[in-house]
Amino acid sequence: MLHFQRWKLILVATVVTLGLLYALPNLFPSSALQGVPTWLPHKQVNLGLDLQGGAHLLYQLDEKDLVEGWLNTIRGDVRETLRRGRIGYTDLAQNTATRSVSVKIREPGDMDKAFEELKKLAVPVGADVFGGFAGNDIEVERQGADSIRLTITDPGLTHRMTSAIQASIETIRRRVDAMGTTEPSIQREGRDRVLVQVPGVSDVERLKNLIGETGKLEFKLVDPAADALQVAETKQVPPGDELVYSTDDPPLPYVLKDQVLVSGQNLDDAQPGFDGQTGEPVVTFRFDAAGAKRFAKVTQENVGLPFAIVLDNKVISAPVIREPILGGTGQISGKFSVQEANDLSVLLRSGALPAKLSVIEERTVGASLGADSIESGKMAAYWGMALVVIFMFVAYGLFGLFANIAMLINVAIIFAVLSLMGATLTLPGIAGIVLVIGMAVDANVLINERIREEIRTGKSPFAAVEAGYKRALTTIIDSNVTTLIGVLVLFWMGSGPVRGFATTLTIGILASLFTAVTVTRLMVAYWLRWKRPQEIPI
Amino acid sequence: MFRGIQFVPPDTKIDFVGFRTITWIVSALLTVGPLLLVWTIGLNMGIDFQGGTLIEIQTKQSPADLGGIRSKVSNLGLGEVQIQEFGAPNAVLIRIASQPTEQEQQQSIAKVKEALGEDVEYRRVEIVGPTISGELIASGTLAVVVAMIGILIYVWFRFEWQFGVAAVASLVHDVTATIGLYSILQLEFNVSSIAAILTIIGYSLNDKVVIFDRVRENLRKYKRMPMVELLDLSINETLSRTVLTHVTTFLALLPFLFFGGEAIYGFALAMVFGIVLTCYSSIFVASPLQLILGMRRDAFSAAPASSKERGTAAARA
């Protein structure tokens, strides 16, 4: 046990050196590391949001909204299909609760044809986990003699949900990036959630507004025949129209034609700018080819009439078309501040979210609280470490010193591994390191107690040390494995700070098996060979 | 050369198991008492498990005008509002009850910011919606149960079923007593409390395994020793280690109570309490439990020990 083969020696020395080397950058302020060549260790531990400040926002995709939007599309498709097939229909309706669209066919003779045509709307969705065919996204079925019902299937919804979440992540990323924050993390959580973590953000309300806005832009005509104020009062909206309010304070009512002339999907670009004449902040936009063509046609046909620019069902502005807009570019002015114009252009550029997202969990820490937490965490950790070091020396003398050196190496290895893995250090994580300090020396307590017992049985120093390490080992492994069970469960269920605690504890316990057993044994072995003591000072 | 101080003399012989009538009562009280506490005065559930909004602010003036803040926030019609000083005279913690929907939850924070104006710094904002709080309760409970089962299986596998049951029973004791601490001090019970409980479970077991290990060793070594004596011997032999380990972890974590800041105070307090508690339960709960569970020594002589272990046992015998 006390004789080390050369290769083992080299291995231990290498691990310890690398541990110290990779932990080293954490002792310097990050500014001092700018000049360090990249082949040298230069990575530092990532600080959790609780230590550096930032926002943790968990969004949930509104399934109902997604279904509603999809049913709207299906209804449009049904209308289009039947019209193209010259099939008469009535009672085209959608029902969110049953996730279905139903339609009545006028002529019984058209039923078969209608059914065949509508069946083409169903699209097979990706393979299931077993590689088999999962089914169609919508199920088309006959209802009685004259009705057809199209229902969204479970695999269809799951598929749509997955792609909606992916699209949301892309959109959110574009929006958050536009805020110029560093290293935001945007990831999917579970079936219908997106977790957004933005370190160091100060204006959380603005961030939330930017992310949470659906960003659905529509151009619609104002119905010139309707009296908006009267409609708002009586709530009697003319058929084919809708009542929409403006973003003004107080909101003004507008009666718009139901049909969307051009939508945000046709936007190519949007930029904040200033109006050439009034100098007020505006957003200039450019349509793609299809959008430009359609916009030109609409503006040609409606010169002199007002149209509305609608964002998320709110009218931003409703200018009158003075002349046909043929170039496919335009500007939106709506009494914006510079920042509002900027944010709106970001929103338009990033595209709309596929469905509404709502915040279901928010945890924001200000930078000053984070800095305070680092200070208090450091203070507590230094004190904890100092007390353990003193106590171990008082309890075991020289052997306590060995244990202390091993413990410090252990702490260095924790920092090295955290830095290399890109893991996150949180305030509970610091407490975890300190707990590991207590538990790492525990292995040495076990060993040293064993050595004491072996000495009492009259063994020689060499034999006592050897037996002490050997006997203590199974106990050390058993006790550490049981601790790890608890900690791994913690890692699995926890998030954020709690997970940071589990991470440092896991790394620390594993590293302690190496430092407390192997490293101290090496030190003790060399000391024994060097001093050849008659008795062990323990 | 300095040899270190032997805090526990090597020939210590305390009749721990002999106290068992007294310690059974104490342990039973520590296990059942907290349940009564939770039933009567309840737990101070944090927003993690209840949903709601938590805002930590720092005011420019010190001390903060708690009354003014209270009246401003209470008038917003957000339901139950709690205002308290938090660590420093100008630091204030505002807790707002859960709102019926996620949207209203979001609006509540905007309303508070509007009411308090620009003069305060928002150090921390936490909003937990009703969806998440339900999930956190479920996953927290599940985590504790899964950890217990995992430990039971491991100890059963490595030792005997009696050890496994004794370990889990004493862990239940540790968990309920810790929950009792949260209840009696009305410390906020939240996700980090679950973390504290899971860590105490892991830590406590670490300790019990060391004693079990010694009991197993002594069962092989002293084939005719009565069980009470054997348990006492095992506890006494490992006593020095038990005491030293608890002292080191205790010393390591103690500074967090004083310097760690408000954010981690509850967690640190539970951990420090857990360390002391674990020391008690290792000596007075887990080991004597084996008497009741009828630990049989023939389980070991008959058990197919690994060749390595058999070698050790033979060498010691």
C-alpha cells in the first residue's frame, strides 16, 4: 500500500498539477486574464445568476392559443378547398375545446367529393419513437349524412408544439441578442416551455416586453362605412368587420375589415429611423417580393382611404393612403420614443411568435445583490476553511496537516473541474464546497482514527499506516456512495442555485476520494521513508 | 512533535444503548412532535410552494419606511401582503400572495413598481406562478422519497436488510425533526429547504454507514458477545471519528450563519441543525434500532462474504 509504482506517482502528480493550474485563473480578476495566451488555462468559473445578477424567466407556450391559431388556418384551408372545388357549404365553424373544425355540405351529392378533397389537408407527422408511422396531424371524418369534421390529433398537436417551441426559441434568441446582452441561455424545458436566462440584465421589464410580445403584424383596411365610436358603444360590429382598439391612452376604437392585406410574414426588414419631416422616431420596413406586390395592389385600389397597422390586435397607427406604394417600403409612425421604435423594429425583424408565451416563473437578481452574495459567500467560506484547518491540526498534528494540504488540493480540483466543464457556481454551491471541505477531511478522520487503533494493537508505524488506509477504504467508499445518492437526486430534481449546490458537492465528493485517500497516502509514505520514525505522532 | 489532541480517549466506554429507554422517548418526540407542530402552527411556506411574488428592495433612506411601503402596497388590491425588514435596516422584503392567473401575477409586480416609484432599488424579484408551485411541491416530495428508496436499496445490498431499515427509519427521524425546526422557527420553507433536507439525508447516512460497518466487523470478530454490548462497543470504537467529523463539518458551515447573508441563512441554519441532529441519531437511533429489528449474527457467518472480506475477518479472528 505504501509503495507507489512510478507511473502511479506520475499520474497523481499530473492530476494535482493540472488541478492547481486550471484553478489558478479563478484567483485573478477577469480583466487580468485578457492578455493570457489561449494555450494557458484561462477559463474561470461561471457565476450563477444569483451571484452575478440577471434574469431567469420560464415561459410556457399557450396551448389554447396555438390550437386556436391552427384551427383558424384549417378553417381558411377548408374554405379555400371547397371554393376551389366549387362545393357549396354552410356552418363552417371551429371549436377549440374539441380541437376541431366542422362544416356542412349543401348538396348531399357533393359529400364524397368534399370528403376526398378535405382529406388531402391532413399531413402525416414525423415518425414516433419506434420509427413507425405516428399518424396524420388532422383526422378528417364524416359526421352524419351532410357534415365533415376535421380534428387535430394528439401526435399532430405534439408535433406542432415541438416546432412551435423551436420557432419560439429562434425568435426569442433574435430578440434577446438585439438587446446586446452577453451569453443569454435559451433552452427548451419539458414539452411546452422555454427557459430564458440572461445574466447581468438591468432592465428586466423591457426584456420581458420584448420576449413576451407575440409580434404579429397585420395591415388591414379601415371600414369607411362604420362609425367606430358608435360600434364601440353598441358592440354591434358589422359582418365581415372587427372592432380593434389602438395603443393610445385612452385607447381609440377602430372598425377594420376582417381580411388581412399583408402580414408580418412578408416583411424583409425593419429598422428604427427618424421621419424626414417631423423628426420623430419611426420604424421603416421593407416587404419581400410577394408582400410588395400585394401591398402595391392594395394601395392602388384604396387611394384616399385609411388603413391600419395592427400589432398583436392593437392598432399602432392608421394613416390614409395618399398614393399607391409601389416600392414595397414604408414607415410606421406612432408617437414612439427612440427606444420604443428600436424595440418595435427588433420585434418585426425577429418575426412573430407562433403562439402566446406567458411567464410562469421569474427570478431576477440585481447586480448589487449578486456582488453582496459573492462577498458574504467568500467571507463565510474562508472562515469555514480556516476553522477546519485549525481544528484538523489540533486534532491530528502532522497528519492533520497532510489532510489539510489534501483538502486544499480538493478545493482547487473543484474549481478546476467547474471551470473546465463550464459549470455554474451559485451561492448554495459555495456552501456545497464548504460542506465538501468538512466531508473531505472526514475521510482522513476515518483513516487517522484507524491508524490510532492499529497502533494500539502494537503494530509498527509502517504496518499501522498501511492497515489504517486499507481498513478505512471500504468504509470511506460506502459512506461517500450513500451521500452521493442523496446528492444525485438533488441534481436531478433541482434547478438553478440548487443544482449548483449538487454540482459542487458531487465533484467535491468524487475528488475527495482521490485527494483524501491517494494524495495523503503519498505524502505519508514519503514522510515515513524519509524520517523512518519509531512511532507515529498521531 | 505535536501529536494532536485526542478529544475522545481511546478507552471510552459509554453505555449508549443502555440509555435506550430515555432516548427512545426523545427520538419518538423528535419524530412525532414535528408532525403535531406542522399540523397546529404549520410551515411558513415560501413562494416556491405556494406561488406568489417576492420582492427584495433597498431604499435610499435608512431605516426604510416600512409603514409607508405597507400602505402603498396594501392599497393595490393584491390580496395578502407581507412586509418585513430583511437583513439590513434599509432592506425590505415584500411578499404578495399568489394571484389567480399567470397574467395577473405578472401585472402585480408592475403595479408594485409603479406604487413604490423610482426611489427604491430592486435587488431581487421572484415570481412563481400557480403551475410551477404545484410542480415544485410534487418534485420536492418525490425527490425525498426517491432518495430514501435509493439509500434503502444500497444499504440493503451492501449490508443486511436490518441495517437498511434502521438507516431509513433514522433518516425519517432526521427529516421530520428538521421539518419541525422549520415549523417552530417559522423559517421559510422553500426549494432550498428540500435541498437542505436531501443533504442532511446524505450526510446522516454517511455517518450511519461508518457505524454499521463497525457493527458488521465486530459481529464477525466477537461471535459470542451479546448484542447490546456489541453495539455499545461499535459505537464507542467509532465515537472519536463520529465526534470529530461532526465538529469539522459544523465548524465549516457555522460561518455561513454569521456571514452568509440573508439569502442563505435558512439553508445554513437547517444544515447546522442537521449536523447536530445527525450526530444524535447515529448514536441513539440507528444503532439501537438494530436491537429491535433482531439483527442475527448468523446472517453474517452464513453470508457468502467476498474472498477479500473473508480474508480480513479470518485475519482478525
